[in-house]
Amino acid sequence: MRSRQAHYLAWCAHHKVIDPVGDNPSYITLLGMYLQNVRLGNNYGNKQSVRSKTLKGYANAVNQLFALRNMPLPYNPEDENNDSAIAISNLADEETVQLQREPLTEAMAAEAIKIGQHSHQDSVDSLVANIICLARFVGPRLSEYACTLQKKPTYHAWGSGKKVVRAWIAKDFAFFDKNGVEIILQGKSSDEILALYPTIHFMKLTWRIQKNRRNGQSIKIPVDRKHQQLCPVYNALQIVTRKIRLDHTHLDTPVCVYVANNPDVPLFLTGAKVKDLIHRAIDVVNPTMSKEDRQKFSAHSLRVWACVLLDQAKKPPSFIKQRLRWLGESYRLYLRDTLHQSQTHRQALSSNTDAIASALSATATTFISEIGTPEGGTQDNEDSSELHDEED
């Protein structure tokens, strides 16, 4: 903090600010100007760019100088019109855009699913492929299905101090027949459970813990008989079956498990494993993608993808928010400038494009008829040559 305070004092001295601390409202503007300089590279570390968190640190350091002299603080994060607050907020928004994850493309999804389907049924690739197929419909947040560590569940702590497993567990998945009667899986082997798929009509997935605090919310998902490999219900059934097969004595721990080197020790899925399969799929379908663009694809791309797919299907905001469990308008941050959107934009302007093209054609025809053919009919004619010279 002292380094940043010294930097502010030196900046004021350089700009001939007699007293860098005072009670005049103009110090609010002065600090905003200083932070803009810090952001553009005139900072203690001479960094060409700084993060919003760092910029906030500079503002707080200067605030401390004002506090020491009992002066009004120039940086007020609670005031949306405060110059410094605006500068920090704008930078944070830019960072959000830069860090936004991209949705999967059809080619990426297909390749990742193919890798998983050609892997061992208890492998991490097989599990991630199941998650991708399910994610198309539910757009899960990473914390809803994965853990921070492979060997330890991630817990959510209530205000009372009680801890519960944060990610889905087996009982969060319920399967029903065409009459709405729940199909009981308890006591059945993994093969017997998968054999029940033809009798399943829909499933109900419950979120015990959610970021939006609507804990206990459930979503019904129908089967897709036409595309069983991509069916969200079939893939969910595989996830539950794998858990029962590998770890049936701990069904109250996360359902997304797999085995690696030791088949007797099931591991919990992490975001890094999801990202790894996505990037391997990118290596196949788009090997020339830059490193910067590759970093825009991660486990969070699955939620972005689900949102973009519904937007492309022209579903209204209310539908997107209800199905993907948003309370506010933050879903709008997930919409992207995809090729599909560009094509939709082109199609939306097609009538206008045809009208302009027609007008251009008519104008060209009129222009040619008005010019006509030069007298004499040949370029050797003296008058004709003069005409061409004038046109040049």
C-alpha cells in the first residue's frame, strides 16, 4: 500500500498538484484521472495493463491518505457516479468480456462425445461425454456436477455450520415411466438399470444447492428415442449406473465418478478433466486454433452452449431463464456472436438485400442505355477518342 501511496504523491507532484489531499470535491475527479493513468501503464510496476482488482487497490491506498487527514474519501464504491468507481467497474466489465467462455460448436461436441463413446465405460472420457449430452438440456454450472479435488467431495456449508455435498448425488436423479410412476433403481445391478431405459418416459433432475439459492428446484427432461446416444435421459442413466457400479456403498457422495489407474478407487470429476476432453476435441476439429482462443473453452462452455442453443432456437428469455435456472438477466452475458447468429442476421436482411440488388440492376441498365454507343461505332473515330479521354 505504501508503494502505491508514494506513487500517487509522486504523480501529483509531477502534475504540480500542490496538495494531493484535501476536502474539495475536485479530488474525486483528480483520483479518477490518476487511476486512468495507472491503468494505461503509469503505475508503480510500469505494467502496460492492470487488473480491476489492482486498480481498486490503488484507489483504496489513496483513500487511506485522505483518511489519515480526516478528509472525505475520493473513492466511493457505493456511488455509481463516482469517477473512480466508474473506472474500476468499466475495467471489470472489460475483463468479463475477455474471459467469457465460448460455446461448443457441433463439431467439437461430436468429437468429444465420440472420444468418450470409444473409451472404457468407466473412464473419465466416457463420463465427460455423458455430461456433454446432458448439458445441452440443463446447462449445469460446474459446481453442480464436479468437485474441486479428485479424491475429496466439495461441500456447501449452511449458516448453521452443517455441510452437505454440493454436486449431484444419485438420488437427485429420478426416472419415470409413461404413467408418471417412478422406476426404482435400488437393489438392481448396473446392467439391469440400463435395461430399464426402454421403459423410461422422462426423468426429473433436482438441484439441492444452487447459486441462485433456489435450492431443491427440479426440471423434467423427456427421453429422445430417435437419438439414444445423445439422449439426455440415457446419458444421465449411464452416470447413475456408473456410480452404482463403482461406488455403491457411498451413494451420498457426488454421482460423477470414474476410475483411472486404480480400478478400486473411484475419483470425482473436476473441471480440469472436462476442459481436457474439450481441448482434445479442438485438436482434432480445429488444430490451428490459437492458444488465446483455446483458453475460451472450458467446463463453463457447456452452460454457455446450452444458453446459446436455446437463443438460436428463438426461445424467449422467460423460457431460457426457466429451463436453465436463471433469476435475473445475467443469461444475456452468455449470448455470443456465433456463426449461426450471423447467418440469422443475413437472412433477416435478405428482403432488403434483394431490394437493393434489384435497384442496383435497374440503375445499371438505365445507365448503360443513357450512355449508348459512341457515334461512328469504333474507337478510331476522333470524336469517340475524345469521349473516352473525358471519361478517364
